[in-house]
Amino acid sequence: MSSTPYAAPLRLDLGPSLLLIGLLAAGHGAALVVAAAAPVALWVRGLLALAALGSAMDAWRRCLAPMLGASLELVWDADGVWRIRWQGHWQPARLSAPAHVRRHLVLFTLVLKDGRRVPVVVLPDRLDPDSFRRLRVRLKLEAGGPPRHWPEGPGSGR
């Protein structure tokens, strides 16, 4: 029997976020402009530009490329167990505390059973407004507790 007040699982189908793409592009573009205009030696400007480009490539690899490849499907069961459709298969996952919940931004990391970590960035344009609100409220209410155990038994692989 569940100790949570939620009877239905929270199903999330996260699509791409144009807002996140724009924010990352603007931030890294601004860093390149500052690097080019900095009143320092040319070789220092080159290092600053390389650092900005390296950061942009890392942001692409970690945040944008997985998001653009396919939608991310998540299910948060009433018992606190997460399931994630990862590489075409449903896999159990657990929430790695802490989740960062703000009005227009939710950040959390799911840990797969094999130890891989899946960072999840949710901006309002990735979900419908009701699902975004429900995710924020549920994370605020439930995510502060101890990590949940891994699901066992039939149906754990879905």
C-alpha cells in the first residue's frame, strides 16, 4: 500500500525545449563576444574563446543532443518509483537528491540501475502546463525523503 497521496502515476513526455536551446546559444554567444572584445592579449582572448566553445560543446553533448534525438518519457509511480524510456527500453530509475524546483525551471537527475546518471532539465515549454505544475508540486512534496529502493519482482522492467 502506498504512503503517498497520489493514486495515479505522473506520466511525462518531455519534448525538445526551444527556450533551453535559445538560452544556451545566447549565453555561449555572449561569452564569445566578451572573449573577442576583452582588452587582453590575443592569446588570452583565444583561450577564452576556446573555453566558451568547449562549454558550448559540453552543453550540446549533455543537454541538447539527447533532448533533440527523441522525446524523453518518464513515469513516476505512486510508490515513488521512477521508470524511464532509455534507449528504447523502459528501465527503473531512482531520483538522485536534491531536485531543484523553481517557478520556470526543474532540474533533477535520475540514476539508472547500472549506475548511469540521466540529467533532466525541464522548462515550461517541454510539458503541458498542468503536467509541469504537477511535477513541480510533487517534487517539492516528495523528493525530500530518503532514496527509494530499486523495484523488484515481475513488471519491474516494463
